[in-house]
Amino acid sequence: MASHRVTVVGHRTFEVEEGEKLALAIERSGFDISHRCGGKARCTTCRVRFLSPEPPMGEAERACLEEDGELGNYRLACQIRVDRDMEVEVLMRASKQGWDPGIPLEP
Ligand code: FES
């Protein structure tokens, strides 16, 4: 299976299998990305900013960001499947927010 290189700013670069959920890949790499709602496109705590070209956006992610007036400001890592090399900045790291990451993410 194809794999891609994901870089988290201030953390490291790691290999991710094609199709893996970005938030889960970041967490598996040892970085405490927040995911308070468990990947349901509700909490927006898994927000990331892309420094590389952005992957396509699905309906659930678009609806959530539109509702919050945040479309274009950041992306939801729980709604993105890794389909290319990516470089992202994680905007709400759990340890910096003073909470635990949240409900476990499903693959
Ligand atoms: S929106 Fe809640 S974990 Fe992504």
C-alpha cells in the first residue's frame, strides 16, 4: 500500500499509509492532538492549518466549518484521509489546552 510523509510543525515527519485518518496518524506519531468529540466533526478541537496544498473537503467537515464561520481558517484532521504528503500545524494541542485529548478516534 502507498504511504505518504506527514510533517507536524514542531514535532517530526513520519510515514502514513494511504487512507489513514490524519488525526489518528498524528496521534500515533506521539503528538497529543485534541479530538474531544471523537472524530464526529463537532468539536473542531482537531483543527490543523495546512502549510502544504490541502486535500479535498468532505460534506461533514464543510458543514461544521460553515456553521462556525471558520471555512478557510483551518481544517479538521478527524475528517481528512491522508492521500498525499502533508505538512500541518496542530492548533489545539491537548497538553497546551489543559485537557486530555478526548474520546478515542476510530480508524
Ligand atoms: S471535530 Fe471533533 S475530533 Fe474532529
